[in-house]
Amino acid sequence: VPERPTLGNTDYAFEMAISNIRYGEGVTKEIGMDLQNLGARRVCLMTDKNLSKLPPVNAVLNSLAKYGINFQMYDNVRVEPTDQSFIDAIQFAKKGEFDAYVAVGGGSVIDTCKAANLYAASPSSEFLDYVNAPIGKGKPVTVPLKPLIAVPTTSGTGSETTGVAIFDFKELKVKTGIASRAIKPTLGIIDPLHTLSMPERIVANSGFDVLCHALESYTALPYNQRSPCPSNPIDRPAYQGSNPVSDVWALHALRIVAKYLKRAIRNPEDREARANMHLASAFAGIGFGNAGVHLCHGMSYPISGLVKTYKPKDYNVDHSLVPHGLSVVLTSPAVFAFTAQIHPERHLEAAEILGADIRTARIKDAGLILADTLRKFLFDLNVDDGLAAIGYSKADIPALVKGTLPQERVTKLSPRPQTEEDLSALFEASMKLY
């Protein structure tokens, strides 16, 4: 490798990795042929209890039956998975000795299936071997995995395009995950028909995840300012910082969100809006899957992990949970007001895409303008009024900060470094939004 001048060992390159993507109404019917083409003999189909009775899973089952695919179904995936729910799915995968996987669902299902595929392919590994440091060992994945076809049914996580799997680590009451290009799905089948069965609040919360994926990856620390520079390309992280290719995907996703999210939430029959949001989820996934996210996501993990009694409307679950997209978006006004002093022009551009009139705006006001634009956007969509509305108070701030500190994989990508005091102030500013 030629010698190069570096700024204190920062990286000098970025790498794009995405799954193959197939898009089209009704495209799910091809999945049986895909598995035939792969020569799959024993297929693991993963979903959750609610979805197992709905049209998306039915469409997959029909295709598997039509093409004579031998499969076993695991429908025990937990919405907002935990380390234990991952381990249960992994045990099922190890026993089944599968040669291909199909995940039908939102991010929870697709992430669970990625983990099952990884640990079944590496049976002697301990669970924490591949979990992100500092909670786990963060080992690079060097074992070959089986093909995984992801069929997303929500328009949010973009998990069908990324090498990331997120779960709740119960012992520490904090979310963490596994991040490696090796675990990304082989193929993402994006069928907009599946979004028609999504209830209103699920559309909203998944859409907020797309919004934050786009905003965070576009404003993340640039790839050539991230350190350390890896000594071997296998050690270059999946989340590398903002870069010219991810920027294109993030901005395009943001424009679609601005145009279609409100329509998709308000009118379940608006097929154009729902189809476009389904595509925006994949676009933002390609962007953040390579650039990464930063503070909204880093702070969201303890917001979800420390949930007390909150149960969201439209989610048929037997446990308290803060939906991922909601936990991410509630801090967004405070976060972007904080980060905007670095790259204010990017924050201003995002505000303009989301509807702000910036003709007379001053560059130093970029953060406040974007924060106000986001507040108005959330208010229009009846989003809970800050962390206080989902059960948190100022007394919880130390625990929320403590839960954010281990999320270095993402918080280090914030364009502006933050202290514990900064994080406390951001949580406090997010208690009430309006």
C-alpha cells in the first residue's frame, strides 16, 4: 500500500456494499423460483406471529408450495428482538441445518434471520463473539453464510439492504447489534403490495426511521475523517461516515419522505405513496448501511431498552415497547440543532427538502431551522410530545446517558463530538417537543 499523508491515522477510502434488490408489485411470487435457482433443499422461513396470518407470508407460502420448496417455518420472532429471542432463533437454525433462509417481516424479523444465519454458519462461536464492541467482542465475520432472501413488510429499517442486526441486550437494558457486510441479505424482494396491510402508526413510525436514516447518514462525519484507518480492509467498518455515494441515496430518500410520508400515513389506499415509501426505505438503507447513523440512533437504543409501560397504538404485542422509528425521531430536533455547527449547509439543505423556506436564512441558524422544520413535521403527524409523553422524566436522564455511552459504533460518527453533559442536555431538550 503506497504511503499516504493522513490526519492522525484517519481512513482514506470507503467501500459500498449492498444486497441485490428486486422491486415490483407482486414480485414475491418469484421467491420459489429464486430458491430453486439456488438449489436450496432445506429452507428456513422466519416471520412473527402477527405476520404469519397476513397476506405477505401467504404470498411467500404460495410461491414455496408452487415450486415444491421444502421449508420449515419459525414464527416466534419477537418484535423489537432481545438477545434471548435471537438465541432462540439461532438454536432453531442450528437444528434445522438449512441451506437457505427467507425472512418475511420488518426489521425485527430480517435482523433475527441474519443472526440465525450467522451463528448457524459458525456453530462454535459464543453469542458475544460477533456483537459490537464494547458490549461484545466485535470479531470480523470470516465464515461463509447461506443465502438469505429478505422480504420487507414495513417501510422503515432498510434491513433488506444492510449488514446490521439490532437487538435489546437485556442484562444492560440497552440495544446493541452485530454489524458486518458478511451478514447482509443476498437478495431483498421489495414488493409494495405488502405495505397495504400496514396500520397507520406502523407506517408513521417506520417512516420516521427512514427520515432519520437519511438525515443522519447525510450529516455523519465524513469517511476520510473517521479513525482509525484499518490495517486490513476486512476491518473497515460497515458504517464508514458520509461519502459521495451514500449522499446520493440519502438525499433521494429524504425527498421521497418529504413528498409521500404524510400521504402514506393518512390514506392506506394511496398505493403511490406507500409504494414510494417502500422504495425510500431501501434507498435510505443503502445510504446509511454504508455511511452509518449517529446520535438519533445512538440515543434511541436506551430509549427503547429502558421502556416502562408504554404500548403504542396499532402494535399487537404483549410487552411494553417504544417502536424503533419513534425512539429515533423524538430526539431529532435536539440532535440536529446540536450537530449543525459542523456542516451547517447540509442541515440547511435538509430543512429545505422538508419544506422550510431558506431564502433569507442565515447559515448560522441552520440547526434551529432544521429543528423547527422537524417539530412541525412531527406535530402535523400527531407524534407523542417528546420523551415525557412515552413515560420518561428528568430523573431518567442519567440512565439514558449511561445507555448511550456504549453505542460508540454510531455516536463516534456524529460530526460534532459530545460529552456526557451534552448527551444529558440533548435528552432534556427532547422531553417535550412542542
